[in-house]
Amino acid sequence: MIKSKEEMRNSSVVGLRGGVGELYQHHILEKDETGGRTDLFCIFTIEPGRTIGLHSHDTNAEVYYVLEGEIEVIQNGEPHTVKEGGVVFTADGQSHSVANKTDKPAKMLAIIFPQ
């Protein structure tokens, strides 16, 4: 399969996992397009002050790859600043949250793999 940018769906979500504000999603591949190999494959745009609430990954694994800007990730209770080019992997019951504490938007590729 090959898709153009124009064929990809855009959406937004408010209060993701109990987080603050609206996040924008550019869905690169849909779950059915990967044959269920991914639950999510998108680029999140996180505006300043917006967050993804604390949640765990008991039945799946998630990768964040920061494309632009920086995010603060609290993973398993430990805060980490993740800048452009950095990656976060969360699985096996680990938990994390995300916040944009800067004054510029951040973009990250997010992929959720079912286990």
C-alpha cells in the first residue's frame, strides 16, 4: 500500500487519558490498513500547556519519536525531557504521561503495537 498525505485522516482529541487540552492527530496508517499490527500510527501535535494523562501499557506497547520541539515524559514516576530525535518506549505494565511545557508546539510520531 502507498498513501499520499491527502489520503490520511486528521482528527483531534480532548483530554486524552485525562490530560489537558486538545491534541491534533494526523493518522498515517489506520488499524485496518496494518492488518491489526498497530492500534495507532499517527503524528500528534501537542500545543504548549497541553498534556496526555498518566496511563499504563499492560496489553500493548507504545513508541513516541519526537519530530519537533520537546516534551516532558514522566515514565514510571521519573521525569524526562525528550527533545527532537529522542524516543520513548513503554510496555509491560509501565506507565507514562506527556506534557508540553515549552512555548512552542511539539510533534511526535506515536505507534501503539498490540501484544
